[in-house]
Amino acid sequence: MEWAAIFAIILLIFASFKHLKTIATSLLFLLCGFAWMGLISTQIFNAKVDDIFLNKPILVQGEIVELPEKTTNKAKFIFQAKSPFKGRLKLSWYQNDDDNEDFTPDLQSGDSWQLLLKIKRNNGFQNLSGFDYEKWLFYKRINASGYVRLSPLNHRIDSAKTLSVDRIRQNIRQSLLPIFDKQEFGGVLNALIIGDRSLITNEHWELFMSTNTTHLSVISGLHIGLISGFIFLLSSFLWRRSVRLSLIIPAQISGAFFGLISAFLYASIAGFSIPTNRAFIMASVVFLAIIFRCNFNTWKLYGLALFLVLINNPLSVLSAGFWLSFYVVAVIIYGVGQHQKKHWMYRLIYIQLLISIATLPLLVWFFSGISLTSPLANIVAIPVFSFATIPLALIGALLSLIGLPYLAQIVLEIANQTLIYLALILQQLQQLELNRWHYAQTSLIDLALFILAIFIAISPRELRLRWLSIPILGLMMFATTHKITDNSLLLTTFDVGQGLSHIVQTKNHILLFDTGAKYPSGFNLGDSVINPYLQAKHIRRIDKIIISHGDNDHIGGLDSVLQNFKADEILSSVPGRINARAKNCQAGQNWEWDGVLFEILSPEKGGSFKNNNASCVLKISNGDFSALLTGDIEKETERWLLQNFKEKLKSTILVAPHHGSKTSSTQEFLTAVAPKIVVISSGFKNRFNHPAKTIVERYQANNIKILQTNCSGQIDIMLADEVKILKYREEFRRYYFRQCE
């Protein structure tokens, strides 16, 4: 950090000159911010769990922090380990397969436990599109993740000595759970009352996400602003009714005090989660400015709130919610000030339309898509949540706490009905063809131009700058894009953990080869990796899908893909596992797309191979370079290919058979293929130990360049006039990425 100290000294010297003081001070604060971020990040990295405790059973003592999430067969919770190491762990506790009863371990926030754990290094799929799980874990300051092993050694050491906020939240949830279980939107009401999203169903999440109304379904800045703002106005109004009280303390100051208290209480009920903490700080700045009669203009209050939020948690910059929250407030301050004299209804509609349009750049940047019906959805949903659902939910919770469960049930049922009727409207919008519009991964330059164009478009009329937004948007439209030409192909190998999935793109065609796994929890690689990529690339139709064989790690994501995209043709060695349209892949099938030749080399028609050895083997060639996709074939199929297609095996790129297992990649096969590059798709620290050490050594002995998804993330190989390789973890390196091992 020597350079930082030197830079700080230079800035202090600059600050001594009056005309440079403002710039120097700003830069000094910026430098301090980077230093603070670096300090917090270093603390998280230094808390990394030592390798000696990973990937094996280990007895750990610690405390449950935050609110545990329970389902019928699993519990998820955050565990602060204290011995034999210290760290923040994300754990799952699964039901015994032999236990037919509901799984209900008595997990309470604040309790100390001894648990037999198996934990692993933080890891997530790293692809061009999709959720960045590693970033989320770092943002949550999770040092490792794992699960509880069933053992008689697992037991509670001690119960919480004090009544914590999380324990209060858990008690509220337990008291309301019998009511929520009977309600269609009980999970949403639970989230609005205590900030616990674990009970919201996947169907409801999808509805809110597709209409860009998720910000309403959980406690956020809007909710805290509404509650504290309402209390501020109400208490100010009532205070003014008393002349005596108003002479002692002005009504506005008393209103700000009660508004601040209500913001604190609501944020506490939400567990002071990162979004609610951010909203509380922003509300506190405003109320404290009123209480202490600080003569700050709006932008200074905005800057102070931003400063305090980042001081409190510099990792906020990793959250889309942070950028959206402060960006929206900035847009409101900048845009609404020009319409103070308009009717309140006009201003209300204008604000909603302004926010919907102004947030487009950030929604595209963070989520690679937008809901075109979002403005209409929010115009309907915001008043419903603000003036009906949220007040009713909080009143119902209060009635339950004071011992009036019957009245609480009636009020909460009315709140549930408001969501049922709202959902009917949102579902109609969700089904519209124009509801969801996806946009390819954009650059920082495009993002900056987009935001600049919007702020110019809403600039004051007297500046006469609004016309400039059109040419600025034009610059984005004509931004350089890398298109695939004739006789070229892009082979994308997704990071899908222990599984396989490729996309092959030519100039005008798309082929999907395998789709990764689907897990018992419902999580699948079609939803999480393949679909987001296709959507971001504006791909609506897949020309051909090939499913090499029937193993879950190759076919698991297919149903999700077919639910979202049309496929002209499906080939597989197990067509009966797919649908009536699927056909057998057979040696001899071939086709040409845009100057690129595709050939199926295996399995043999009517052949006897089954399971892994029946995998579809695909050869792709543009005349100069070629790729061989092998599925999970083993030695037997390799031997058959050598006997029947030896002259066609030679390829520039080889996708390692069976994830680099020792059952495959014989020396004879490698000699015939003679690849320059081998791509291995395998999971990080997978239980099969793929790729096998002997196979890696064999590749190295043959001078084959090795690319692994568990090290590189998504791998793109462009075969055109030359071979170009892009490795996601290297090309888009982030400081929170795990190291390749």
C-alpha cells in the first residue's frame, strides 16, 4: 500500500492550493474508499477456512446466526464457527432418506451447536450469463459452505442467553406460520412482515421477476420509506393538534423523530438485512437533517447517505440493489424537480414512467433483459402494496403479537386477497409476447452512454439538450459486435460443474449438445446457465439439439430448455427419454451449415453399445480446423471408432471423453485424434476425481493444451481463419473468484 500513501501525500499538497482543494478532497475520499474496501475484502480473504478442514468430516462448534430456513426435508442456515476454526459457514441439514416424517430440527438463531460437517471451498458456475454465486457468497461474507452429516455427535450445546432480533423474528414467524400455510401468498406476507423470503414459492418469484415487481415482494427502501413517511406525516399532523406541544417542539421535528423510530423498528423486524440497512441509513439522514435543522440541499443529503452506506458496508457495490436504489433516487431528484407545479396525479404517473425508463440501462447491465410491461405492472402494483397489502400485513402481525389471533387471521386473509387479485393482472401482463426483452451482454461504455442519454433526455427544457440523446443512443446501436462469418464456428463449453453442455454457433444456426444436470432440489443447469445465455444472445430457436446419452449430468437441463425455446430437431442415443419428436443419433448422419460440416460418428445403427458407450459422437469441421465432441464414451467405443472412422478422427479440439475419466482417452485414440487442445468439463473437487491424474499426464505427454471448466469457467473457442480461445475466469477476472487448484 506504499503507492496509496504516496498518492495521499500528493493529494494533501494539492489540497493546499485553494482552486484545487475541491478536486483533491474528492480524490482523497475516493482513495480512502478504495482502501476501506480493500481492508474489508482482505479480512474476508484472511478468514478463509484452512484446507485441512475441507472435503472431509470435521466436528465443529459454533453459533447459528440469522434466521434459519426450513422445508419438509431440509434446513438451511448460517453457522458462525468458533472451534476448531473461525469462519462464517453456509450449511444445509438434510432429512435422513429413511425418515418418512417431516424434518423439523429445532434450530434457533443464537443457539450454540456441535455439528459434524463436511465443507468445501466457495465455488460457483462462471459463465457469460447467469447468477454469480461466488460473488453472492463473498457479498454475504461466507467463508465456506457444506452440509451437516447425520451423527449422534450433533447436539445443541447451549440456548441463546439473550433475546436477539433474529429470535424475535423467528417467534413472529412461528406464530404466523399456521395462518400463512393456509394462504396462497402466505410466503409473500411473511417476507413483507419479517423480511424472510424462504416461504415464497418459485411460481410467485417467477411472476414478480418477469414483471419487474420483485422489489415490492420483500422489505426494501420503498417499504421503509412508506412506513416511516406515513408515521412522519401522521405524527406531525397529530402533534399540530396540540398548541402546547407545538410550542415546545415543532411538529415537523417530532414527526421526524417518530419517523426515525418507525424506520428503525421496521428495519429491525427485517433483521437489518443489507437492503433494509441501506434504506434505514438513507431515511435516517433525511430525518436527522430535519431534527437538527441542517440546511443541506437535496444533493448534499443524497451524498451523505451514499457515503454512510458505503462506510457501513463497502461490499454494497457488489449488489445490484445498491446501484438501483441510489440511481433511482438520483433520477427522482433530478427529474421530478422540474414538475413541482404539476398536479400530484401527473407527478405520480410521471415518476413511475421516469423510473421505469431510467432504470433500463442498469436492468440490462445486471439482468441482461427488461420487462417491457414493467411500467404498467408497477403503476398497478405499487399502490396495491403501498396502501393495502403492506399496512394490512403489519396490522395483522401486530394483532397476532398482542394476542388477537382471530382478528389477525381475518386481516391477513384480506391482505392475501389483495395479492390474489393483483396476481391476476400481473399474470396477464406476464403472458404478453412483449413482456420480456433480452439484451446481449453490454459493455461499460454502452452502459455509460445509455445513462447519459437518459439524463440528457430528462434535462431541463431551457438547456435545449434533449435532442442529443438520440445520437448518443445511435452510438450504442452501431457499437462494434463480433459476428460469426461463413466457414466459421464458435464452440462454447459451459461451466456446468460435473456435467457437460456445449453451444455450437455458425453464421445462421445454433446447435445445443447436452444440457448439464438437474438436482433433487429442482435446480437445473438449463434454467441457471443455458437459458440465460441463449436469451442474452437473442436466440429464440435452436436448430438442433443433441443429447449424447441418458445420464442426468447430460440430459438434466433439457426440459427447462424445451419449455423456453423451440427446437427444430432433437437427436439422442435415448430418444425415448425425451419426446416423440426425438430421433436416434446414428453414425453416418451429416449436414452442412454455413460452410461448416457436421458428422455423427457413433453410435452404430443397431449397435450393441449401451449407457456411456452409446453416446452420440459429433465431428465438426470448417475445412481448416475441427472439433470432436465425445459425450461419455469409454475404451470400447474409442476402439470401435478407431476400427471404423480412424481417418475422420483427427481434430484440432477434443472434448475429453467422460470428463477425463481413466475409463477413456486411450493412447491409441489420442494418437488418432492428435488434438492440439483438449477441453475437460468437470466439477470443482468432484467426487469422481475427474479428470484422472493419469489421463492429465497422458494429455501432457502428448503435448496437448489442457483447458478445464473447473479452472477456466465458460470456454469459448472460435474456429475461423485461426483458433481463438476465451476463458471466462481469466478474461473477466474478479478478485472474489476462487483460485484454480
